[in-house]
Amino acid sequence: MRASIILVSLAIVISIKILILPPITDLLELEKCPACYGTSMCPAFATEHIIRDTSSIDAIIFNMLGAKNIMLGLYLNKKVILKKLGHNSELDLLDKNICLMTDLVPGCNVSNAISQHDNLLSELRQLVTKSFTSSLRCPSSVHLENLLNFHENSKNDSKVFQANLWTVVSVNPEPLIMQVLRQEDGWPVAKYLGACGRIIVEEYVGQMLYTYYAAPWIQRASFAHQLLVAAYNFTYSHLNFSFYLTDISPDNIAVDANGRIKFVDLENVVVVDKNIPEEDKPPIWDTPHVSEIFDCEGNGCFAFSSDDICEHRLSDHNIYAVCMTLLHPETAPETLPGGLLHNTPPEHAHVMQLIEECAYSENRFLAANKLMIALAHLTQQHEELQYY
């Protein structure tokens, strides 16, 4: 009886919360465009083809408590992720900076203020190349146009395009990174679907990696192999840049229905231009950067310096991050106690030895390559994996 009362009370509270939530269109802040992320998805919002997801209790609770203005939505009845890309306080600060940038008093019309700014492209170049943003670091200006290959509003007039791009980079460069490392080109990232005002729409990939903690070991071995391959690709596979992810964690990686891992949070990335002019190269440019190992316990063992990574053409940071923070049994986060490959069967004990070498060796690329070969051999023997 008491349990029934609690459930009824919870249902009433949830229903009230749903009723008082503002319409999703109120969160778009279209009146502030072009100081927004784009407009390609606005027709879908206007026709209510994109709505909040209220199809399950989990979705409703997520939308009521979701961190950093992240919501679950439905786009033509298919799950999507809706992101404002920052906390309300961060967006308020952005508006104040836009007004100050044009010498207008705080509280000015943000749309008019950014439209009056004549040097957005110059500001944008400084913002990216001088590391004025904490989320996107150190690309040189040589191949900047390749990095700023922002497709969202490429057909708009240049001033609107610059304003959209400036806003994205100022708040959170994730949409930019997702359109440079496009899923359609084989990169293991969530698919960017578009933007309307100050909300972007991304595909819903699936459950986070940590929810597979109790999955069969061979399934987790497949995930580990994919993570290492992704680490290599982010480092080597782009023609002009290396992308070093500084927040690789089990709650920033999801698994799709086919068992493929995808990175769903690309806010914090160190971008290194691999082909800078000779005169711009630091003295240690051609010496590979080796991530430093600290005498510590738990997650404190994972530390890095963005400035150090930027001084080198090549860094082992991505390999270090995967092996140290996801695979190693002693330094994995609380959501993966014992590491992703915990409870390794005795016949595969050599895998844990290779993880140890990958985490602590000074030649992580060699160690990671041996680990990838071992994991590939094991998972190829179990091609008919079942994912849930």
C-alpha cells in the first residue's frame, strides 16, 4: 500500500514537472541569432518534428535533471540529443562579452551587437590560435581554414557564418569538431544533425560505456580494441591535424546497437597542426611527446599539460588516456572499478600484462600496438557478439 502511494505521488510530481517545463522552442533563443549556432534544424522545431522525449520515466527524469543543458529529444520519433553547449551562466557571460566587445552596455540587444562587429574573422583566428578558449587549443593559422570547415551555415552570407562560428568556438567547439571529424567519413563520433538558435541536435548513440561493466569479457575486449584504434586515428588519420581528447571517460563514450563505440563529448580537445612552417616549429617539435607518469593513486595518476602537447608534432596522449583511465585496473574511474577488462579470464592474462605496459611504458605506441593485435586476435574469434 505504501509503495503504491509513493509511486502515485512520484507520478504526480513528474506530471507537474512536465507541465511547468518551458516549451522546447523557448530554449532556442532565436532572437539572439546570428550569435547562435545555426538555423538548419529550425524548420523541424517549428513543425514540432523535434520535441522533448517523454516516452519513458528515464527520459523524463533525465530531462528534469540533465546536466549542462543536455536533453533527450525525439526527431520524427527517433531519439536524439539536444544540447545548449553550456550552462546558463556561461551563455549569460557570452552575451555580456558580445555587448562589451562592441562597446555597448550590458543588456544590449545581442543580435544587433554582434551584427555591428566588423572584425569577427580576426577575432575568431585569435580565439583559436591563441588558446583564448580553454576547450580548443593550439592549432596554428596555417591550416586554420581546414579546421574551421564548419558546414552548418556554409551557404549563408559570410557575416552570419562568421558570427555563428565565433559563437560556437566561444562557447563549446563540439559542433565544429563533429563536422571536421564527420561520422560519415568513418570517425567514431556521434553524428551532428544540425542546430537551431542555441540548441544543437546530435544522434542518440546508445548507452554509456560504463553500463556495459558487467557485459561478457569478450564483448568488453572488443570495446577496448575499438578504443585503441580510435586513439590511433585521432592521433594520425587526419591530413593536417592531430586531435588529443583531454576528457576520455566512460560517461563520454557510448555504444551503439551494433556494438560500435562512439565519442559523444568532444568539448575539450587539443588540436595540433602537424604541418606548420619550419620557422614556427618549437625546438622539440620533432621529438615525440611522452605523457608523464605520476606516483599517485586512482584517477590522480592521469595528468597532462596542453602546452607540452602543443610543443610536439606527435604525442602519445590519446593512447595514454585510454590505457591509463579506461583499461588499467588500478587507475580506472569509479564507474569502471578494476578497469574495462576486469575479471580477465586466466587464459587471457597476457592482455592485462600488455595493458600494464601500455600505461607505464615510455614507448606506448609499440605497447599499444601489441595490445591491439592481441585484442583483435581474440575478438575475431568471437565475431558473433550479441549486444544489449
